[in-house]
Amino acid sequence: MLSIPRDLWVTIPGGFENNRINTAYSLGEQYKVPGGGPALAMDTVETLLGVPVDYYALVDFNAFIRFIDEIGGVKLDILEKIKVDPLGDNNTRTLKPGVQVLTGELALAYARVRKAEGDDFGRAQRQQQVIMAIRNQLIRPRMLPELIAKAPILYNEISSGVKTNLTLEQVIKLAWMAQQIEEDDIERGVIAPPDMVLLSKSSEGDDVLKPIMDKIRALRDSVFFNKEKASPAAANMSPVELVQAEAPRLTVLNGTAEAGMAARTTEYLQSQGIQVANTGNADQLYTNTTIIDHTGKPYTLRFLVDLMKISPNHIFSRFDPASQADVVLILGQDWAASNTLP
């Protein structure tokens, strides 16, 4: 389970300019891309994380409330006093600390509240808390069989508020599988400052979050590939050995006005123990050295960034498992001006 902040500044695939990640859905709907908003949102998350996204579910507020009430509410441990604002006017409530069962209306308000500890990032943690509470309620004795028995009726009642590419049969299969997963085996993470994002401004002056991609990839690995990530061997390996273990197909492209820069840089990287699969010329001049990661190679990116002093703002994840290169290093004028190559 990984929460992504809505203001994260990312690459929107399909020819769109970089934007907040929460614009991907609306752009997909507005420009009628194949699969609409859900498809573009999934593609955007894949591009960011390098993790395939196969399914989506959109649940509106009323369907959320109806479902929570159907399962008897959710039990939450409220850690500190918090004001919540259920749908409607003049009905603000204050939830006191302690374990309590929230109705669908209050659970929605609790999951949505922003003006509390952590703002958007605290909200992400509260949303995960609600999801886990739903899961805990569903795996109670007899709850899941009862829900599945009336799933067709319940589905018809709330389907107008749910949009998904999962069939009802797939939903039921996932529900049976979910109850077999121990809570300790559910890996969770939130992309949050100060390590993973930088507070920044867009060219229009709006507040955005610039991703620190090597930190986000490390979180991704701990959530989705935690067994390998936690291996003691990796902790004892040098940066070069970690890159060699990833065995990246690295392409170096010359985006400078200086001839032979790609070949000279390739020799330099090889002298550091890093193999280069291909070299060539970029399709345009680049002011800043840029990295494009197609398949997810966090140690390679971290090594190149540290070695060549590459700005995190010029690292892009464009998930493409069919790419002939895992990582593309495009040399910019900054590298031509500052390198110490012979």
C-alpha cells in the first residue's frame, strides 16, 4: 500500500506536459485518451514508480458511506483530538482520542480532513488507517461470507458510485485472498517530505512537490520488493557493486555541443567500474544532464547522481519494460563545462 501526494510534480505520459499527478485523471477524461482518465492515471503512476498497475477502482463519497455502514462501521484508534466535517452544513464534529467505531459518514470525514497534523501527508496515513480498519472488519467471522452472499444485490445498490475495471467475480476472489494475508505482511508507505519531496513552485507559481526519485524508488523497493531490499548482502556492498548487481543496460547520449563527449564519458564510467551498453547523440542540445529511468534501477541512478552531481529535478522515470535501455544518461552543457575528463 503506497500513498502518493496529489501535488506531486510528475511526467504525464502521452504527450502531456509535466503536471501534478492528480491532473492525470482529468486530462485523460478531457482529451478522451484510450481508457479515459483511469488509464492515464494508471500510466502516470507506472511512469513514476516503474511498477505495473493493472486495475483501478473509483469510489464516490455516497458509495463509501453506504459500504462502511453495511459492514457495521470501522473501529479506529484516534491518536489525538481531531475536528472532522461530514458532508452537509454546520455539522462539524470533534473526535476524541481513543478506540471507537465510526459510521460511514464519520469515517469519510476522518479520511478526508486536511487541517490536522501532517496536512496532506497526515491525511494519507489516516486514509491507510481507514483502509486497514475496513480490512479488519471484513475478516471478522461470518462477515465476508455474508457480504459475498449478498454481493450481487449490494453491488447493484452501490455500483452507480463505483467505477472499476474489475469484474464482480474478480472482486470476490480478491476478497477471499485478502483475508488470508496477515496484517504484518502488508507493506505500507507514504511519499512525504522531507526526504522524498521538495516543496517547490510550478512555472505558473503554484505550490507543487518535486520528487526526489532515488528516495521514492527506495521506498518503492521497500514496499513492493522488501525481501530483496532488506538483504544483508546489499547492506555490505559498495555503490559500484550495487550497480553491478543491478546489471543496468546503460545508454550514454551526447546532448552537448562538444563532439566526442559521450565516448569520453563512457570511458570514464568504465574506469569507475560501470559498463555502458550503447553511446550516441541526443536529438537536441541539453542545458542540464538528464537521466531517464525506464525499468527501475535505483542504485544506478544514485551512483550517477553522486558521481556527476546531477540535479534531482532532471531525473525522470518513464516506465517502459520494452525499452532497449534500462537507463539513459543524456549529457548536458553543465557536464561539458564542469567535468574533469582527460
